[in-house]
Amino acid sequence: MSPIAIKGRACVLGTVTLFVVASSALGQPDLRPTGITAPALGTTQHTIDVSWDAENRGNGEAKASWYDTLYLSADEVVGAGDLTLAQLARSQPVAAGGTYTLAQTVTVPNVAAGNYYLIVLVDVYNYVYEESEANNQFTKAIAITGPETLRIVAINKMANGRLRIDFQSISGLTHHLETCGAMEEGLWAREPFYITEDGTETQEEIAGTGATLSIYVVPAGPRAFYRIAAP
């Protein structure tokens, strides 16, 4: 039988010879998150659906099991004070070049309204011996509001018959108007609006500034309901 060449080095300990194989010869995994799917806006004490994708960009199999953790953070780095939203186990191996997806419905914590980040950290406990541990994090921005933040402040009828709707906006998000004839979730639909009282062209979105904004609509009916929403 012909000898097999293995890249490595020999170490002699007394009368015992150990052969240390280089990791590049065996193949080494390298897990890396590639994306987070989540809404741009969350409301405290309400749920949102979050999923994340990861890949094994190494040249060896990532052997199960390991854990991925999802955090809510005020900045783009996991640290003290960050809140854990979910921790999920990956119980199947991922071949070199392979991918996987994990998903969880999470409840937005009761934090102050503002701009935050969702951060996923794959293999959080370093169970997988990887080529690099420096690429295990992925970040996505999310705005958090309280139940009272995204709200209509007042509705007034103007002289030309239009309604002026004043609402509290959120900086960095686009807002749209929705209307329905009954307070049922499935019946809400987008409603075009004017940005001035006597405007002639309608639009469907307006950028938030953090201040109270006004839009104008033709009444949808005597018993219509209105609400402001953000994508």
C-alpha cells in the first residue's frame, strides 16, 4: 500500500511520536451571518417576526450543535446592557459552502422610544472551532415606539370640506395613512392624502421628522376610521 501524504509536523515526546495535522489540511468551518429579516418599526410589548441567514464560508463542515443569539442594542456592538430577544439552537451540521436560516417571533421589550439595532451573533458560545471568530455578528437598524408614540393628535374639518389630520411622526421613517369603515384589522387600506389644504396632487407617504405633521384628506365616509402607520 502506498503511503498517504498528510500536511503537518511530527512531535516526539519521549518514546511517543505525535503527528500534528494542520487545520488547513483537515478543513475548517467559518460561520458568518449574512442578513436579518425584520420590520423597520416595532412597538413595545408587541411581537415582531425576525429571521436570520448564515453561511459556512470555510472549507470544512460545521458540526452540530451550536447556538445563535438575537439581541436588541442601543448601538451596533453587543455589550453590557443589551437585551436578549431569542436564543436558538442549530442542531444540524452545515457543510462547507452551505447555509441555514433560523426564525423566531419575539416580543419587543418595554424600552424607551428611539432608534435601536437588532444584532445576531452566531455560535455565541464558540462551540464550533472556526477559521475566524471575528465575523460572527450581523446588525440591522430598527425603530422602537411606545403604544402612544405613533398616533393621531387631532382631526379637524377645513373650510373646503377636507379633513386635516395631525399626527406625531417618527424621525427616519416614512408614514402612510390608512382608513376603514369598521374597526377590524383586515379591512384597513391605504388612503392617499394631500400635504397642503388646497393641494391638487395626492401622495401615499410622508417622511417623519420627529415633530407633529399635518396631512389633508377628502372624508372617506361619515363613519370612517383613520390611523397612521409606518412600513
